[in-house]
Amino acid sequence: MNQKKFLEVKMKNGVILAIFSSLVFSIMNALVKAVSLSIPSAEVVFFRSIIGTVIIYFMMRHSKVAFSTEGVPLLALRGVLGAFYLLAYFYTISKIPLTDASILAHLSPFFAIILSAVFLKERMSKKVLFLFPLVILGAVLLVKPFHYSSYSIHAFVGILSALFAAGAATSIRYLSKKYHSYEIVFYFLATAAMVSIPLMWNHFVVPTPLEFFYLTCIGVVSLLGQVFLTKAFTHENVVVVEVTRYIGIVFNAMWGFLFWTEVPDTLTVVGGIFIITACIALSRKKQR
């Protein structure tokens, strides 16, 4: 196989892995929504995190990755940001349609650009400033603040989840220069488990066998999705992977329709188109 064909196969594998990771994460979202009908979102975060913590710990042991003695506060900060992201995102999934929650979560790239410009001193291009109003308009259409309903508040929490995800991503970019990815993931999951304990303490619901099965699947599936996503980044350009991941919105819409008969309204469709168009346009700019 010549080099050109090898690169073509490699690219296709990267795209396939990105699509598969989006499918796996959408399954996790569907499981979260299903179990959240009876289990509080903070408790879902706890089970998801504690299961992942145990798995990643043994992965660290197997790979002989030692815990760092320096920079622990920064690792803990990344963990707190990730914990708040999970709490906000799982709460949003439990309260509004999967499609809406998924679109709002995909606001994180724009927040990441702003945060990286502020904290990492990375330059913000004119293209970003031009596209940002389109993203804001799309978010407003999804939040529907003019309806003055509880939906507006739930959707606003979805925007916060994207902000926390962007903060976590920014911290990862900084930490990845000094720490092993396994250790960064461990602090994220361990911190999320600890943060969720006081939030679920007075509202703990003993899971039924079926619910416990769902919670276990959430922990395993989410880690599996992360593995596929990581491999996708090693096989393909980051921009291509990020754009491909937007197919996750379609997967979430499919599960929402099949299991909860959720049909996106006009404002959701238009707002989603604005956000997705802006993010893809931004990605195309980066690729050049």
C-alpha cells in the first residue's frame, strides 16, 4: 500500500471512530435521560464518576502511571470544572429534549476560544468575533427566554454546562503538557464523585436492579466513548474530528424521538442550524 492510500485509509478510520464515539456518547445520554426519570441527576453523576474512577485507576496501575506530587491544585481545579459540567449537563438532559441539550452542549468550542484567549493568551481571530453573534442568536432561540417558563432556566443550565466544559478543555490544554492523560481523567472523575456526594446526600434514591444496570452502563459506556474519541484524534485532524462529532446531535434527536416522542420545534431547528453552521465555519477557518 503506497503512502497516499495509507493516509486515505487512516483518515477514513479517524472519521469512523469519531462517528462511533458520537454514537456511543448519544447512547450514554439516552441512558442518563432514562434513569433520570427516577434517579436525581447528582446521583447519576456520582455513579458515572465512581465507576469511571475505579476503571481509570486500574488503567493507571496497568500502565504504571504514578500520581504527581506537584500541581495537585490545578488538577483538582480541572476536576471541579469537569464535575460542574457533568452536573449541569445531566441535569439539562433530565429536564429538556435530548436534541436541545445536545445542541447547547456543542456551544463549548466557542466558550473554549474565549477562555483560551483570556487565560492562555491565545489570539482570537476576527472570524470568531464575526461568528459569535450567530452563536448567541442560536442559543437565545434554544433557551426561549421570551417564554418565561421553567424550560428557559433548564436550557440556561445547558449553556452553563457548555461553559464548564470549555473551562475543563482549557485546563486540559494546559495540564496535558505536564501530566499523563490518565491522571487528568482520574482527577476529573474522582472530583466529580466527591462533589456529587453532598448534592445527593438528602435526596438519595436506592436504585432498583434495572436502574443500577443503567447506571453501570453509563459509567462503562462513557469511558468507552472517550477511548474511541481519543483514538479518533490520533488518526485524524482535530478539526475534522470536531466537525464530525456534530452528527451526535442527529443521534440524540433519533433517541429522543424513538423513546420519548420528542419532536424539535421550529425555534430549536433554526437555533441549532445557526450554532452548527457557525461552529463548522469556524472549523473550516482553522483548517486553512
